[in-house]
Amino acid sequence: MSTTTDAALAAAAAASTGWRTVSFFDACHTPFRGAGDDLARLCSELDLVAGTPVAAHGFVVLADASGNLHVASSAMPRAGGGGGGGVSSSVSVESFPAVDDGMRITAVTVVADPRVAMRVHTKHEAAAVTLLVAAQEPDGAPLIRVVRYDPTATTSQSLDTIHAPFTIVRDLRMPASLTAASALRRLSLTSTATSGSNPALHPLGYVTHVAQSLPPAAPAILVGFSSGALVLLRGDVLRERPAGKPVVLREENNADPVTGLAFAGSCFFVTTAGAVYCVTPRDQLVALDAEAGAVVPPVPFPKGGGSQVLVVQHQTLVVFCAESGRGQAYAVGDDGASAIRSIAWLNLAPEISGAPSPYLAVIATDEVLQRDTLAVYHLEHRLCVHVARFAHVRCVAAAAGANLLVLADTGLASEETVAVARLKEKPLAMRLDELVQEHLFTTAIALAGPSAGAVAADLHGAYADHLLAQGDTSGALREYEATIGRWETSRVVRKLSSRPDAQPMLVAYLQTLHERGVATADHTQLLFHALIRAGDHAALADLVRGNAELPFDVEVAIRCCVAGGLWDVALDLATRHAQHDLRLQILVHRTHDADAALAFLGSSEMAGDPATRLALVRQFGRALIAARPGAATELLKTVVAAAADAGTLDLAQVTALARLYPPQQSSQLHAFYRFVLFDHPGARAVVAADAGVWNAAFDSCPDADAAMAVLKHPDSRVAADRALMTARARYWVHATLYLHARRGDARAMIDVHMELTGNVAEMVRIVREHGSAEDAPALWTAVLAYTAGTDPVRESDLRDVMAHIDAAKALTPVQVLGVLARNPAIRFGLVRGVFAAHMDAARAVVAENESLAATYAGETQRMHGEIEALEAKPVTFQVTACAACNTPLALPTAHFFCRHSFHVRCLNEASSAKQCPKCFREHRRVAALKKTLAAKAGEDFYAQLQHADDGFGVVSDWFSRKDIR
């Protein structure tokens, strides 16, 4: 094989058309592994169909006159695979009889079907594709056979399935003629064969071109015939019947044959010998260029290129768009002696990561030298990246591993053979070096891409150095700025600092650092110190006050301004840039303007950001409280209310705000706590459950009334012991009494009055309301002793206490006398009335007991008489009716001495006791009376109660007999 790659040839060709020449490919002497020689042999030995080989989607498809398909694909070697050291790609070739005997293949189209399940083992292996094989049947009828090819499948057969690389999906049979409407109605897209027709009756001819739509466009197939006719088949014709009748876009026109079909974006494009068309969504054929056509089929732009195709017209690549028609043109011919024969996109898979490289291969034939020139272009950057001459180029295809597979004739006179050449794309670093050597910095930067990181930064830096050397300071500054975020800024600072004439660039570069928010404090100091060293305070003030909108490190800027004595500038700087903490630092600690600080914190600007305001108040609140206690407390109330309403208030924040108050501001602290606990429900809901807040609020109370308000609040959680100590220490009587009352300590309450007030009436009230029955004697004794021990004795209080003791019967007269006897100054006349009343009451009790005893004696005497009569005299029972059921008596009967008679059955039903049911209650009372008399004779009630198992029963029994009153 004779192959020539001439740099001078490439440079001359590029210079004549405005392309910039670089070398991105090397001719690789290591051949493809695998069946590369088989592919070359097939091209040499077979009678190939016109239009093949076809290269698309990583495959090279050949069709021979015998109706066979030969598909070549490339893949990177698997890890651990043998042969060749695993350094080169491999080529595999598989063949398949695509049509039946008697048929001939007329065209082949390779279609990528995204809806077919792809079994891709690695990223270097090709995916399955669909081959649209156009053929002509023996009777001349056109046919499209759909063949699915999966390079990952293996030829194997099991009991029920066959897994093979090639699978015939279906046949699409085309109409015999477009002029016969009946023929269209008889159109069959099934696999049913037609026979008995004469080829002469098929004016459509054979299929020369086929194009298929791609998602998201509606599925359709456009078919071009040798007669120049065009037929559009709507619907997923690869698997289903078309939707409706075929659409005839163009009748037979042998004078203007179809030269190519393509689908791009959402439209079909058609080229003929005399025009360029597109098919609208309404299935109309619209001419984009009616003056000139194309011999070479159009090629759609790679994915993302929209509805655009490249069309070769007069040795020029012209972009046609479905919406705007003819567009940009690229001149690729050199001297006019070459005719472009083929163009194709070469999408090379990236070596490691990144997007594919969109190269365009242009094959042109020199009519004088009878040789082909293969030129590879990069349209986006207008680069000619490789030029080589061959005897005859059959096909160019992208292969795995960033390789180009070139199928070309060797050109030897002794034998006409075909060889497979391999072009290897250079690594990205080498391609960028090629561009930099040619001073194509912008192209190198674009080729590297924004994700190149340090590589792109180095390119921008090299470009900046190049521009700076040429005196283009503005361009150099622009490129230096492009390195921000990927280069160390110190590299640029050192370069610019070393050049006296680059000081304005240095300032501008530092300004850009601040604009992009990547400047550090050192950068800000460098920028500000440069202005301060120059003594241009006016310029510095103008810089920070807004004449130049320059974001920078405000803290450093303020430090510089303060160092220069520009406090007003620093304050204005902090205000404009919303540096609230710095602004307050100046107001509070520099200018000592507490009123301005409070006004700012209470402004609507800060009200819109309650969280920030709360943090600032916590930071500067202590100083503000010291300067303006009342105003600062009102501000704290506002802050707490805003935070509570926003749902951001918590216990820690309230505690932190309370700690801002110094000890001498307890009244303001209590006002703050009162607002939190009493006045604002939202704040109270946050802190009401915490005892610490309530304790602190109680400790901050300025007087007893405030303390009582805290203690009596329904949600109060004040610790009693702590509050009691505070209340006693501050002589808060009501609070102390309230706390003792909550604990139920009546004696302590009395002691408080004894120590602090001497109010006997309150002591009496406390004993009556809070003293228990067990504690009452001791409490009354204490009150009586205190009242009797006053000097002078307050007789009215003493009489009142004794009256209450007598009414409650808490102390006996003897106990009262014992207490009063401690003070010899008390006259007996003060207590004579009390003791006289006790004597009268005792006499009344004695008289009542004597009357009761006489009554019991009479009853006893009467009962004894009745008993003697019963024992000595007979009793005649003359009752004839039962006392229970009031029916005549009938034996057996029961008679009682009380003159009551019963049927035995009625007696059993009435009572099981041996007593008269009518008189047993009276009998029980009499028996009890006897027991009472016996008890008085020696049996004591208390003795019974002491020895009884059921004491409650004994008491109940005595009560039922009314022996206890």
C-alpha cells in the first residue's frame, strides 16, 4: 500500500481555503488486530454494490452482488486478552446472506435504534444497530428488508431460541407505481411475496436511498427511488404497519434523480442533482435551494446540531437549515482540480472521559493525478487536522480507541488490492501543544473545554504571557483574569508586581479578584495599602463610597480606613455593604453613639432579618444597656417578640439576653422578664416550662408586689426554698406567707406574723384556715401564748383568741389557764366569763345524763313485768289468718308470744331467724337495752371496742340502738 501524508500539502490546501493547519493524527504502523485483512480481502475480491462500503455508528457495511452483507466493527481489547500486547484495537468481520436468491441489493442504510435493548459489555464495544437493506426482487419490485445486527451476540442454538448477530425483522414491500391509485391501496407491508409481475411495469425503479427519523420525532422512513420518486412511510415501520397510506412526496423524475437522503433534528433532507429540499412536519417537500443540487449525499450534524445538514455544492460545504434555508459555507477544495466524492462525520470516543471529537472527513478525487485526498477537518474551530493521499479511498470510519479506519486501494500496478490503514488521534496534551506552537491559543482553550481545570488555566496563562510580550495589556489582563480560581493568584501577582509598567494591571487584577469573591484579606490589604501609601485618601474614600462598585473584604477595608483616620468612610462602607456587625462596632465602640446603634437595630431593615438582629443584640447588648437602659430594654422586647412570632426563639436565646443586664439594672431586667413571661404569649410558651427563668424573674423583682405577681402566675415554676430565702431576706411578708401557705406550714406563717407584723387577727385566721385538727391545739397554744405575752397585754386580742379557742374546743380550760398563768399581769376577770360558760355547759350535760338514766330504769321495770307474765301464765292463740300472707292458717303453723301466727312456709320465706318477723326489731331493741344495762353494771363500751375483731360493727351496733348520741 502506498500512502502519503505531506505537511506541505496540508498547509497549502488549508491556506487556500482559510483553514488553519495542525496535525492531530498520526499514521499508525501497528495494524488493527483481528479480521482487518479479511475486510481488505473482501473489498478486493467481491463485486460490491454501488454505494458500499457504508460507514456509520462504528460499523463498515459491505454488500456484494450475491446478496450478502459483510459487517466490520472495531473494539478495544478486553483486559487480560491476548495478542498484540493489548495495545491496538481489533477488527471483526461477520457475513450474512441478506436477500433471497434472485434478488439484488441496491442500497444499505445503517440506523441506530434507541428502543432496541443494547447489550453493551463495555464502553468500547459497539451497540446493536438496524440495517435497512434495499433490494430488488426478481420481478423488479422494490423491497426493503429490516435486519437487526448485534455484534455482542454469539451464534449459538438451544432447544427453543437462536442467538445470532443477524436477525431479519421484516420486509417492507413498496408500490409498483405511483401513478396507479389502486397500487397504493394494494400496498402491503407484510412479508407476503408478490409474483407474476413484469419488471417493465415498475416505473419506480429500485430503491437507491433510505433514511429513518430519530426520536423524539415521529417514526417514519423516507425512501428514494432510481426514478427520482420519493415515498414517505409514517409509523414505526420497523415493527408495525405504517400509520395510514404512504405519502408520495415526489413523482418519478428521471431527469433529476435523488442523490441523497438524511434526517436531522426533526426533518428529512433530500438532495437531487438540481436542488436541495426538506420535508415539513405536514409532509410537504419544500425547496431550500432550487438552483443547485448536490452529487454527494447530505450528512446531518452530530447530536445537538438541530435540523441542519452539510451539503456539497461546487466543492464547498454548505449548511442548510430547515428553518432558515442556506447558511454558512466552508470552502474545502484546493485548486479546483479535485472533486469531493464523500463526506462523513467521525465521532471518536474519548480515551478516558469527555465529549466525542466531531471531525469531518472529506474525500476528494484529483481528476488529473487520479488519486484521492483524505482531509480531516474540525469545523467548529476551522482546523485542518490531517491530510493524506491514497490511490483510492473506499471508506473512512471511526474505530474504537480514538482510531480512524481507512479502507483504501494500495495503488500497486502489479495487483489491485485493498488495505486497511490506521490513523491514531494524538492525545489531548499533544493536540494542545500543536495549537500552542502555532499560537492558536483561543482554539486550544476552546478545545480543552471549561472542565480541563489546570490545563485550561495554563493555556490562559501562556496566552496572557504572549499578549503581554506583544504589549497588549488589556488582552493579557483578560487572560490572567481567566485563570482566577484555577491558578494560584500569587503567580499572577508576582508577574505583574515585577513589571513597573504593569501596576495598573495589578490593581485591575486585584479588583477582579474582589469582584469574583475570591480575594483574601491579603489581596484587600494590598489593594488598599497601595492607595494609602500614595496618600490619596480622597481616592480611597471615593473607592469605598460607591463611585466604583467594588466588592472587597469589608473588615480589612474598615481596618485600613480606621488606621487612616477615616471613621466616617469606614462607617459608610459598613453601611453600604450591609456589614451590620462592623457598623455597630464603629457606632458602639468608636463613635459611642448608642442612640444611632439602637435606632439601627430597631429599624425596618433589621426587622426583616430577626435572626441577624438577635445575634447582633447579643453581641452589643451589654454596652447598649449600660448606655441606654430603658431604650435597650425596649429593643430587647422587640427582638424577643419578633423571634417568637417567627418561631425561631428558644430558651437559650432568652437566657443569653437576660445575662446582658448588669446587677445594678435589676429593675430593667425584671421588666424584660415580665414581658417574656406575662405580656407575650409566644415567648411565654417557649420559656414557661423552665424553672430557671422563673427563679431569675423572681430574683429580679424590685418589690413585694412584683414578687407576688410572679409567684401567683398560673405557669409559675419558682423554686419554693430559693424564693423563701429571697423573700425573707428582703422582708416581703406577703410573699413569705404565700410560700409558707403553699407548703401548708401554718406554724411558719404564724411565726412570720409574730416576728414581723404582730397581727393577732391574722394569726387566728391562719389557724382557722390552715391548721389541721392534729396541729390545732399546738397552734392555738402558740397564738394564745404570744397574745398573753405582749406588753402591755392587748385584752381585746386576748378575749378574741380565747373565744375562738372555746368555739373550736381546741384547748381545755385547764390548758388555757396553764398558758395564761405564765404572765402574772393577766387578771382572772378577763377569763371569768369563759370559765362560767364551761361550768354551765357541764351542768347541762349532767342533767341530760340523769334524765336518760331514769328513762332507761322505767323501761327496764316494764320489761321485767312482761317477762314474768310470759313465764307464769298460759297463752292462747286465737289468730286465724297468717300475718305474712293474710290467708287462713293451715297446718303446719308457727305461733309467737307476740300474738303473731304464720304458715311455716311463709315464716321460712320471710326470715330464717327464730324471731317474729313483725316484732324482731323491737325485740332487738329490748335485748340491746338489757345489754346496755349490763354494760352499765360492769361491761364497758370501750372494752368491747378494744377487744372486738370488727370495731366498726361494734360502733354501728351501738348507734343503731341509740345508745350513742
